[in-house]
Amino acid sequence: MKNIVVLGGGTAGWLTALFFNKLFPEKNVTIVYNDKIGIVGVGEATTPPFVNFMDCLGINLNEMFREVGATIKNGISFENWNGD
């Protein structure tokens, strides 16, 4: 296998492509997406392991937050997450 193709250019697609590029630097990673579809701002949130994931990719969180205009959330409420 010489090539890796990631379908979708959203947050998950780009992060997946970065991860594959890190794991398989000898591979050719390509992202296939439709540039006519705009960004869907849905207030994406992350959980604490995201910090380790960004560190693994070599991405400085302070720089990323500044560049993308991110906001830090203080918590996430998972109401009825387990049917309780």
C-alpha cells in the first residue's frame, strides 16, 4: 500500500489525515472533499484526550487556539448518557 485516502475535509478528516501522515510518513496521504460545501459550525467540543492527540501530532495548542479562534469550555454535561 503506497497511498492512503481520507474522505471528507471536516475536522475529523483533517485530523485523521494528520494522524496517518504521522504514523506512515512514507505513505502518500490524500484528502478528498468538496470545496463547494461550506464549514458547518456546530460548536464542536473535545474531551481531555484531545490534548494528548495534538501533542502526538506535534501541534502546539496555544498556537492552534490562537489561529482558529477557539474557545475553552469549562465542562461537558452528558445528561442521560447511560440512560440514568
